[in-house]
Amino acid sequence: MKTTPIALAVAATVAFAGAAEARDQIRIVGSSTVFPFSTRVAEEFGRTTNFKTPVIESTGTGGGFKLFCNGVGTDNPDLTNASRAIKTSEIESCAKAGVTEITEVKIGYDGIVLANSKESDVMDITLAQLWMALAKDVPDGKGGLIPNPNVTWKDVDPALPDVKIEVLGPPPTSGTRDAFAELAMEGGCEEFDAVKAIEDKKKKQAVCQGVREDGAYIEAGENDVLIVRKLEANKDAFGVFGYSFLDQNQDQIQGSTIEGIAPTYEAISSGEYPISRSLYFYVKKAHVGTIPGMKEYIAEFTSEKAWGPEGYLADKGLIAMPEEEREAVRAAATSLKTNVGM
């Protein structure tokens, strides 16, 4: 007899209910970008309630969804942080493992920055120039594509610094890498005729999002703090990470201007800054009522004192949503509306 996702969910929930006392502490995984925000909320939650402080692991967005979608039960996480929206393939993976009721909670906005040491000059760069610096294949000037030959930023454009291209950034499992590829790389590649001429959508996406593998782009893992430290040590290098890390380390690093726009709270919240994105966490509804404190944690995260414009998460670099949007998201979150599905 074929086992359906619903049957799996029912069986898993029954088994989970029997192991209700196996864990009395919320477990959260996922995005390194959202990690500082969820950690701050967890600290406040543990300090002001009778529940234990949640355990949070920075696994990266992709790694978080993999763990989250592994199944229902105390061996699996209750929430996952994400610096991009969940993909259809991840929803399908969840459903196959019996994770069929999921609440998506958008928490605010973030900008992706290209930052360097304050000991160097601020770089002003366009998306097209950024793509030419980091793309795996670039136009050859004859209508075709060739492996990226640019060694220095000046090779990309004479107006840019005569410094070796060296960018430290997240790996493919990171939501920041996904957003950077979609917003920055794709945003820049469409300006070139050789790319516009590609009719196959999958091929064009591969060309636009393909990052060079010759050492110019260095995968520095999911630890954004480590990237910041490396930028302090190497004044010629640049790093790719979320605005919150720039905001928290402004005494050591600075953000490049993109298309003439500096990465500021105001520019990101207004949508003026070209590389901005939404941030999320996802709730496994089957665990609510079994793992203590989940509803209360969600209520704390979506409170004005946390995610509002003057809230304590703003001090961590979170860009608040407009009031009307916050109210709508809060209502869906606190009512645990199932808003993710096949």
C-alpha cells in the first residue's frame, strides 16, 4: 500500500506526542544572517519567560531547510531561519517526510553588501561591473563567452582600483549566496548583448549566476564573523554578507556603493539600494503544543519591542517592514496560519 504524506504526518505526530517529554527546549537551525536576530530574541525570551532559552544553530539557509524537512519528532528542529523564501523542491522534500503544515514568518529586510576594510577607499561599483568581476564566463566582445580573464578590478573597468579581485563570500548552501546570485549577478548580466542573446532560460540563468572558481571568489563558509576578521587582516579583499554584519562592525569595515547607492538602513527599507531581500523563519506546526514555548517565542519575535523600527532587533541591523505589513505578518504568525504548501 502506498504511504501518502498525510499518513506519514499523522503517524509522525502520534509518535511525536508519545515522546512529548523528550525535549523541553526549542531547537532552531538555519541562516547565518538571521542567526543574530533569532539569538537576540531567544535571549530576551529566556530572560523574560519561564521557558528555557532556545538552542540555535547557524547551519546556513539550505542546510537549515534540509534539517527542518527531515521529519516530525524531537530529533528534528522546530523552526528554521532563512535569508530567502523556501523553494518548491524544499517544500516537496518536507512533504515527503511528513512535514506538511508550515508557517512562514517574514521578519523584515536586509541588504547584501560588498564590504572592505576601512583602511582602503570605498569602492563605487555597478552591478554590471560586479558581474564582470565575479562571473565564471563573460562576453568576449565578439558575441560569445569566454572564461573570465579579469585579474584586477581595473581590468573590469579603468575607473576601478588596480587591485587584485579577491572576494570572500558564502557557499552555495547559503541564502545570502542565493540572493547575491539572483539580485546582484543576474541584475548585472542582463546589460550585456551576449547574455541577452541566450534564448534558453536555464542556460542564461547558469551564465548569469555562475561564479568563477579560479580563486577570485573564495568560499569562506557560513561564518560571516570570520569574513569580517579576514577583511580586517587583508585591506585589499572584499566580503559579501548581510547589512547587519556591516552595521555591527562599522568601526572596522565599510560598504561599497552599488549603482551610486550606499547600503544604509533608509536606502534598504525604501528599496532604493539595489541588493536588498526579505528575511524569514519557518515554523513546524506539528511541534507546536508539544515543544514548550513555541507560540510564546513567535509572539516575542513578532512584537513591536523586537521587530519594530525602534525595537531591539533594529539595534542588530534588522530593517523593519512597514507597519501595515508587520501587522499582517504578525496575525498570520501568531495564528499559525499554514501559508506554505504544494
